Amino acid sequence: MLAAMLRTALLVWLINALALLALPYVLPSVQVDSFVTALVAALLLGLVNTLIRPLLVLLTLPVTILTLGLFVFVINALLFWCVASFVKGFVVGGFWSAFFGAIVYALISWAVSHLVFGPPRVVVVRRDL
């Protein structure tokens, strides 16, 4: 069980790194120098999205509600831009590059993950009382 979870996590990490490598072909204002840079950036993006993003979403909840959820795109862009500022070899041209880069990165990651893992499985447990 643990080995399967670890294999899945490593595969998702690899998919996200490949998505980062594909990003400059779609958005020239985002640059990734090497595969190692993409691996480091994908790892940091995963950690930031897991640890910091929920806190930011919670703290900006009034603005997010006021904008009908669109402010989450701004949070994603700022975090994407922030990670790019920490990783040498991962360059984002500015806020709008980060904004569209985060969207395209998420779409590429989702599409490749869907191809690799298939559609999500839903298990329904029925209990007859």
C-alpha cells in the first residue's frame, strides 16, 4: 500500500515536472532551463500549494467571495511567481506571465495525469438497513 502511494506521488511529481518543461513552448515568457530545474520547481510548487495556498485562500476568503472565486487565480499566479523567484533557472516574465503560466501548467498537468491515471474512480458503498 505504501509502495503504491509512493509510486503515485513520484509519478505525479514527474508529470508536473514535464508539464513545467512543456510550458515554455506555450508561453515563451516562462523559461525552464533544465529537467533538474523542472523537478525542483515542481517539488516546490507542490509544497507551496499544499502548505501555503490553503492558508492564503482562507485569509483572503472575503475577497475571494466578493470576486466569486476569481481571486484564487491571483493567489495561484502569485505563488507561481514566488516559486520562480526562488528556483534558479525557472524564470517568469511578470505577473501576467505567472497568471497564464499557472493556468496552462495546471491544464497540462491535469491532462497528462488524466491520460496516465485514467478517470477518477468513485466507489459507492450501499448499506441496506
